[in-house]
Amino acid sequence: MWRLALLAIVGCKHEPPSPAVECPTCTWKLLGAHAQAAAQPTATGRALVTLCPWRGKLYVGYGDYQRNTGPIDVTAWDPARGSFTHVHTSDTEAIYNYRAIGSSLYAPATDRRAGADYAVGEPWRDVQPVTSAHAYDMATLDGSDLWLVGSAEGDDYLATAWRSSDGGAHWAVAHQPGWNGRYYFAAVYHHQLYIESWSQEPIGPSEVFDGTSWHAGPELLPEGGHGARPVVFRDRLVYTSKQTFETEHRVLAATPNKLIGFDGTAAAVVFDHELLDFFADEQQVLVLDTDGFVWRTTDLAHWTRMVAAGDLHPRSLAVLDGVLYVGTSDAKLYSLVR
């Protein structure tokens, strides 16, 4: 298996893409097809849209909540066994996000069916404490609380952030501005929680909770979109302008998906090309662009084009134990070897 730690760092910020590829002799190894995703009735449902490494396994997100194709199986690739392992079936139409918080892994119910606002393990189970319409992200601000953001079930489908101050035992509405919309992300940065609602377009500026009260923050979506999967890298908040999936919202469908960096003052694009997915750990950020190339940076300024994956029809990427994996639009999983 190809260990990413051996990569050299080359390239310059904002230069046109180089024809050179860092590892032209690398090849992709087909590991298998995700059976439950492959059985989905729509093309959107069959795509592996997110990969999340956790406790030595790679958890897979998929589904089509525009067409309501759930329930969704929580399944992970287990390198030790060389196979997918099914651990739970969640009562949602899609799982597009996983969040490792404390000693647990959470899967917000992108579109709740009847019995789940989120799934959590281990042991894996569905939890329905708030009756959301959509749940997109989860976070912790102080290590003991939990946040769940999305929109509330009801006639108005209000953008809502819920909070549990006791690790998930009891929940309450923490913030609900009173308009139809959704919170797609919950970002913790410099001991504050950042959210920004979306309803056809971003409803900015951001809203910030400092542990005691809410106040208006900077605009976090300068390129439009709704924001997705924020992480902290090199003391900057990094996230995408949206998550790539089929949508009937024309404005959102037309918005390019860009990688955004926020330094506490302003948000700006840090990768010039449109992307499908990104992955970050303590050493690096990887981006999968819409041409099927994987790019790498260690500083958000200098980018290296690592390897081509376009022939696989890739949709997601992640690194587990130094090995690069790609999930595809037809429910397949590949690893990179040399």
C-alpha cells in the first residue's frame, strides 16, 4: 500500500494545473462494491459520497434523500478482513456525513424517516430526541455537550440548532431564528460555534455562539452554497461551499463547489478548482476535483497534483492508516497502490 507520508511537496499557489502527476506509476486496486449502495434504485443513491476513517475501519455514506430511497445501512470497509462490515440500519433516506466526537461516531439523519435524528455507535443505534426534518451535522463545543443542526419538522421547517448539555441524554432548541431554512454545518473554531443558514441562498452573516450568547459573525459562504463538513487545519477552518449531490434547487445546483478557508476574520477560496470531495487530517488536506484528480497540500498554499482517478468515476476520498481510498459513483471502493 502506498504510504502518503512518503510524498514530496511541490507546486505553487494559483499556478495553472501542471501536466505532471506526482505518482504516474501508481495504480488503483478495486476492493469491492458496497452491496447496499449498489442496490439503490437511483444513480445518486449508488454514489459513495463520503468516507470516514474511524477505529481502523472506513465508514461509507450514501443515499438519495431527494428521492427518499432509505433506510440506509451503516457499513464500513474493514482492511483486516478485506470486506465490508454491516453494523446498523438507520431510519433515514441518506447518510452524507459522519462525525467522530469523543469516543463515539455519529451519523446525522440527512432526511429522517420515522425513528432517527441520528445514528451513533458503538454500540450502534438510532436516536430520535428532537424530531428533525433534516439533520446535517453534529459537533461539540466544550467536550461534554453535543450540537445537532438542520431543520425542524413542522409546517415552516425552521432552521434549527439543538443542544444537549449532558452528552445526548437531554436535548433542547438552542437557536431558531424563525425562518424556513436549514443549517448544513456546525463549525467549532477558537472555542466558538459557527453556523450559517441557507434557504435557496446563504442567509448571512454567520451566527456565532461563544458558550454564553449568540452574536453575528463574518460571512462564511462568499462563493454561495450552504457549507459542508468543516474541520480545523493549520489553525484555519476549512470546508466546502456545498456537498455535491443531486438537487432540485437551481441556485444550489449552479453554485460551484469550492474549498474555503476561514482565519477568524474572513473566508476565501483556498483551492481554485471545483471539487467533489476533500479530506483532512493533521498532516495534509486532499482534494478530489471534478476532473478526477487528487491534489494535496500541507499548508493550504502550495498544491501538488498527486494522481489521476477519473477513469474510476470517483466521488469521495479518505486516508485510513496511510492508505488513500476512493469511493465511486457506482458504489465501488478502490485503494491506491504502487
